[in-house]
Amino acid sequence: MQSNMTSDRHAALMAKMATILGTDLDDAELRGDLPPEMRDDMLSACTGCAEPGNCARWLARTAQAEAAPDYCRNRDILHALAAE
């Protein structure tokens, strides 16, 4: 079972990635574009990623982007949400 600290860290990484790609996960959920279970699955995928350090560094130096890094396990979902 993952710790709350790990889960919180990955939730923050995921939210920042979404923002950089031009979407907001809370807004997407409120619009019905992101069901809560899908968001939970996204968090699980992010938590299982082997690249959180690289992700944090990429997020720290990137203000806006059209694409998430190739290693992002939520890349396709985030791109779809940003396109809506």
C-alpha cells in the first residue's frame, strides 16, 4: 500500500503536468470529462512510475508544453483532456 506522502507527491506532479499541458483535473472532473475512477487510475499509474525525479525536474523547468514526456504514464489521457 502506498503512503499518503507518496500519493500526495504524485497527485501534485500529476496536477502540475495537467496544468502545463493546458488542462485542470478538477475542472475536467466537474465537467464530467474525467470520472473519479479514471482519476484514481491515473494516480495509481503515476505512483507506479519509475521517473518521478525526472518528472519533477521537467515540471520545474517547463512553464507550458504541448506534450508530456514520453515516460509519462498518463500522457495519452492528459493530451485528450487538454484537447477538450
